[in-house]
Amino acid sequence: MGKRVYQLKVTIKQISPPVWRRVVVPEDITLAGLHDVLQAALGWWNCHLHEFEIDGTRYGTDDGEDWDAPKDERKAKLRTVAREGSSFSYVYDFGDYWQHRVVVEKVLPAAAGVTVPACTGGRRACPPEDCGGPWGYKDFLETIADPDHEEHESMLEWAGGSFDPAAFDAGDFDQRLSLGRLATP
């Protein structure tokens, strides 16, 4: 049997309208590699801890704290833990607690000449890093939408000068993936 690719749809929970991305990854990608792909696709910057939960098993990294460490995500390959039609959880930033639902939409034969991983679609901008989770993001959006709000200017400045919650551009994926891998601890 030839190589296969997984088409995944990842959606940030507790945000409306939904923020989602569609990615295609090789079947032999580790969950650590998938974390890098999800960070790049969503626009996160890998500044916080994360964890996957698949069929009741937690996968992540051991940060050395005295807690119930998850299984090593560097040793778990996607093809061994997920199948077409299945879904699993991905949590990023245990403080802001961004929960994501990852659905394995399709498992397909790898096409010659097609580069993977790839971000092939999505909707809406990813919330800024450290904005306070789904509740803080809602407040952030209300603040930047109201020019009369006392924190309007400071929030826009904090977000880099502007923020369009409806914007999505898959074109930055390759660069973010490369930068994310360089920044990974």
C-alpha cells in the first residue's frame, strides 16, 4: 500500500462564528509534528503547553512538573491513534484554555508532487495569543469594534495595529510552519 495523507478539520470550540482550518498531513506524522502544523495553520506561536486527547488517552510533553504526565506525543503517529471519521481534542494554552475539535475528514492516497503538510482552507482569523481564552476574545472583539471604548486604541496597539476577525489567508502557513519549528523548545 502506498503512502496516505490525512485531511483534518480543526475548529476552535466556544467561538461563534467558528474559527476553523483544514490541513492535509502525512499519515506518519507524529502528534508533536501535528502540533506544529496546527500552530502554523491557526496562527498560534507555540508559546504555551498543549495536549491532545484521543480515545481517552492524553498525549503531550512532560514539562517536569509533578503531575500525571501524558504519553509522549513524539512517539505517537497519527495513523496509529486516529482513523477516518474519528475526532479528538487538542488543547492549547492551559491558562487561556483554547479547546479545539480535530476531525479526520478523509484518508487519501498521497498525490505525486503535492506538498504536505498543507493548509487548504479555513474561516476567520485566529484569536491573538494571550487574549484570555474564548471569553477574553469576545471582550477583545467588542473593545476593538467600539471606537469610543476607553481601551479601543490600546487593544488595537496590543494586537499589532489592526485586527480583522473575518480575515483568513492560508498563504502564510508555510512561513509560520518554518518559523514555528525554529521556535519550538
